[in-house]
Amino acid sequence: MKTSLIAFSVALSLSSVSSIASEAQSIKDMPKTDLISIYQDALKSDTQYLISHANLKATEQGVRISRSVLLPQISASATRSRSDNDNAGQGLDGSPSEPFNNVNDLTRYQVQLSQSIFDWGNWVAVDQASLRLKASELNHASNLQNLMSRSAQAYFNVLSAEENLATTQAELEALGKQLDLTREQYESGLANATDFLNAQANYDQSLANEVSQKNTLTIATESLREITNQYYLSLEGMGDNIELSLPQPNNIDDWTRVASQENLNLKAQQATTKVAKKEIDRNRSDHYPSLNLNLSYSDSDSDTERTFTAISPQNTSSQSDGYNAGITLSVPIFSGFRTSAQTEQAKQNYLSSSHKYEQTARQVQASARNAFTNLQAAIASFNAYKRSLDSNQSSLEATQEGYQAGTRNIIDVLNATRSYYNARRNLTRAKYNYLINGINLKAAAGTLTESDLQQINQLLHKF
């Protein structure tokens, strides 16, 4: 009995490794989707990015709208009218005269042209529209980088959840076999109740962790579907034998400086602040005179029929056409302090926008510095957890050998088992933290491109 129990204990770690390998092979046989495919799907389906694209197209039309007031405004009209009036006549001496009916048919055509010669507010509005378009383009480019970051984050969250679930299930299997072993020893009198209860408690905890990991995977899968609007059978994963490289340049101040100069959100806010500054000039221009040219051409044809009771109807007709040209100078004198109030309001809005620009600048710098330090911490953690995983594996093997020799108890084996699988989960977390923070650092600096995702994608295909 003792020999069989020892042999069963020796097989624990080997069976766990076999379980992981079997599950890995099952996943490997499925059609896999890589990071670039996820990103391409997100480009077509992510609602945040599609909203940004629509806003950009709408802003482009704003430039055309603002320029339209500088161009001639031409309109044409045609009028066809008829009037029918009954009149009670009256002589020159005031005596009643014969009543009559008057019918008039009028046809009139008119073409008008209006051209703004000088209106300073219109020119300022054109500059504002161009700046708004620039801000919208920068925001859209920033949203594209944000889409890359969110796609990668969602992708890695699913991979991390899958790896952690597989690790927890392997741990659960190992603890289950240890529980069976302890139960058998307890029933045969080779182990006490405390050992059995500890084994049961560790197994139950791992079972609860499995439920939690399944829920985490479900949430991560839904978050990915929210971006791409579809589910995936299997994703390209990444092993633990990757080489982590330090950011280049490996200097936090250099990255902060680049972020202050190249971050797209910051550039967009800068353009928005310029729009707010020009709004002061546009409102102030309401104090300035404006000059407009007006041209019109009209052609009219009028036919009148006057009918009396005792005499024959009298018909008259007239035709006229002609041009009218004029220049109108409008000088504002008093608007009830409206212009002054609007100008002061624009000044305060500009002040608010300036503060927001400074706020964005500080946030960008903080994001760059945080991403840099997080990236370095992820590299150090990955290397430390990798060594820890090797150490815990050796410790687990030594503890199992000590248990077989009778120098270690089941609690030691349980603790060593939990430590080994915790080290594996920690390694998974550090690995994906490295990838995510590398992307976040480039996004904060405004330098993130699709080629960066391509480089990560090549790492995925190596495993």
C-alpha cells in the first residue's frame, strides 16, 4: 500500500504537465485568429472609431460652410399673381359714379446677387473652421491609436484569462489527486483528519478560483466582442520564452519630452484652444462695419382689365425690366451691450480652453511616465517570476520527494503546489503587462502605428 501511494504521489506533477500539454494541443488544432486580424475587424466594427470617422467627415463640411459666406449669394424668383377687385366709383365732385371691376394679372421675374466685400467676422470664421478640421483630424488619429491599444488590451485580456484558467484547472487536477491520495491515507490510517481537511480546503479554494477564472474569461471575451462585434474560436497565444527588451530610448525624460511634442490628444487640444482664441476676434468684429454689394435684375409684365356696367371693358398692359446695383455699408452703433458680453464670454472660454490644454499636457506627461515605469516594472517582474516559477517547480519536486521519504507532510506538498501555480499566474500577468505597457507608452508618445502591432503579431506566430 505504501509503495503504491508513493508511486501515485510521484505521478502528480507529471499528470499536471500532461493535462496542460493535452489542452494546449487541443487549442492548437483550432483555427486561430491573430492580433492583426482582431485589429482589422475592429477597424470595421468598433463604434467609437466609426463615430470618430463620422465626426471628422462632418467637420470637413464645416470648412465648406464657412467659406460659402465669402462667395456670391445668388437667388432667383418668379411671381405670378392675379387680383380681382370690385370698386364703387366716385366722380371728381364727389358724386357717385358707375361701379366697375378691376382684374390685374402680374408676371414678375427677378435675379439677385449679394456679395460680401468686407466682414471681418466671416474671415475669422473661415480660420476657425480650418482649425476645427485640424483638431478633428488629430482627434481621429488619436482615436485610431486608441483603437489599436484597446484591441490589443482586449486581445491580451482574453489570452491572459485563458492561460490563467488553464493553470487553475491544472492546479485543481493536481489538488484533486492529492485530495484523493490523502483521503485514501486517512481511511487507511496513514494520515490524520487535519491533513485530509487541509487537502479538502485547498481543493475547494481552487474550485472556487476556477469559477472566478471562467467568469473572467467570459467578461474578457465579451469585451473583445464589443470592439469587433464577433466571437472567435481560438486566438494565437504566446509562450513564456519571449525576450523582453527595454524601451528605446531607455530614458523617462526623453519619452516625456516626445509625448509633450507629439501626443495627438495634446495637439488636438492646442488647435481647439486656438479656435477659442479666434472666437474672441469673431465676437469683437460685431463692432466693425461691414460692406456688401447687391445686384438685381427684374422683368415684369402686367395686364389690367377694367369692366364697367354700361361701357365696354378697358384693357391696359405694361412691361418693365431693369437693373439695380448698390453698395451697403452697415455700421453697428449700439446692440444693448450684447457684443461686449459675447466678447467677454469668448475670453473666458479661451481661458478655460487654455487651462484644459495645460491639464491635458500634464496628463500626457503623467501617462508617458507611468507607462515607462510600468514597462520597466513588468520586465523586472517577468524575469523575477520566471526565476520564481523555476524555483517553485524545483521546490515542489523536492517537497514531493520529501513527502515520499516521510520527511515532509501533506501540508507542505499542498503549499508547494499552490506556490507553483501562483508563480505561473504571476508570470502570465507580467508577460501581458509588458506587452500592454509597451503599447501604452508609444500611444502616450503619439508614435504608435500598425507596424508596432505587426511586431507583436510576429511574436505570437513564433509559438
